[in-house]
Amino acid sequence: MGAFSGPITASAYRVQGTPSDWDHVFEEMTRSRFRDLRPGAEKDRAIGWVLSDDPFSTDFSRATLFRGEILALTLRMDILSLPAGQLKLHVEKAVAERLVKEGRDRLNRKEQEELADEVRFDLLNRMVPTIKLAELVWATDTNRAWFFSRAAAMVQPFEELFTETFGVRLVPDTPYTTAAAVIGEERAEQLLDWNTALLVEPEL
């Protein structure tokens, strides 16, 4: 979070290109929309696009996404986190109950693994996932974009999903990319050859 509320922590980008067919983009966005974790699924996380003002809506259109030339969108990630210690306790309990029920002294390795999987899925199905949200604000007229997270777990899938959805490339906004955009890449390259020692005031 941060674009509309909370502390501002953003990753800044320059966007290489502009989509030519927004109707196609909306179709791609729908394909990349957030989908709830399915009960019994092996995945422990889900990620996709939602509206910036409603994390439970994927009704994508020009009217719901644009404020003038500004596109506002949110990346949502749901995570099911089961601490290893808690899982171990529940597995031990299930093993003990199975042994008593079947009148046995021990389970073989395969039986233990299968029972551990059953316990894990049962516990995950009873959990409420943690929801993480990070907004994208894209000024399509200037091709500047800000993603309001610096967490690698959010930034990496965001960059991949952005390119897949919009068909354009993101470049981190750095002093060099800013210089290249203003004075051109050839002159910006010359800045890399500067001797930074010349910027330090000499001692008298």
C-alpha cells in the first residue's frame, strides 16, 4: 500500500512504449486477474490484478482504471502461511491417532509423508489467507510508473506480470535513465566516464 494511504514506499520506473490496443490489454488483464486460492490446491499463494479502489473486484475497463491519463491498478497477493512447528505438532498427533486406531507401533516413511500431506491440506483449507496489496500508478502520457512496494516478493512478480499484461517493458528509474530520457543515451553515456573525484572539494 502507499499510493492512496499509508506510508509511501515506491519503486519508480520508466515504461518503454505504450499499448496500442487497450481493448486487448483489458483482455490480458482479465486473464491475469486475481483468483482466490482453491480449497485443496497445492499452491500456498495466489497473485493477480485487482482494482485500485476495490481489492475484491476485477471489473477492468477504461472507466474503472483511468483517472485522466493516469492508470491506477493494484497487485494482490494472498498467502497461506502454516508455521512448520504447528504443522509438526498436528502431524505427530495424527500419527499417534492412526497408530492407536490400527493397533500398530509405527508407520513407514511413505505412510508418514502421505499423512503429513493430508494434515497440511486440511489445516490450509481451514485458514484465512493473508492479503498483501501494492498499487501501480502509471502516467501513460509521460511513461512514468510507480509501484508502491520494494519487497522482492512483490516487485519481481509485478515486473513480470506488467510486461505480460501490457506488452511493454519496465526500466528502473535511475539517475542514468533520467539523463538518457532528457539528453539522449549518447550524452548520458558520457556521464558515466566522469571522474567523481573532480566533484570533491580539494583540501587546502
